[in-house]
Amino acid sequence: MDDNTVLSRIHGLVDEEHKLRGQLGRGEISSDEEHARLKELEEALDQCWDLLRRRRAAREVGNDPNAEQAHSIGEVEGYIQ
């Protein structure tokens, strides 16, 4: 997955987040449904941003960014802040 593909995925997830908020505002989904899906979206966004940062770091030190693969959501969410 190249940087543009990762960025496209990020934009798609953000668009979906905005749609969810609109659906909640219009009463099309419950707040529980929104919260559950938002959690999934946030995790996927964290995973994408992590991959993009690691690809950029690899490139910066002269390594092949294509060797970087997405880490699992559990691993990404378990990083110490």
C-alpha cells in the first residue's frame, strides 16, 4: 500500500465519520450505533496513521517504505503514548 492509498483510506474513514454524525443528528441511527462504529473508525484511522508515519520514517532513513506493513489494531492501540 503506497502513501496515496493510505491517505485515500484516511479520507474515506473521515468522510464516513462525518456521515455517521449526520445520521445521528437526523435520528437515522442510535447513539449506541454511532459510538460503536466511531470506535471502529478511530481504530482504523490510528492504524492508517501509524502505517503512514512508519512509511515516511523508513523513507527518511533510506529504507524501503514498501517493506512496511500495517500493524494490527491491537498493537497500534497498545502503543504507549
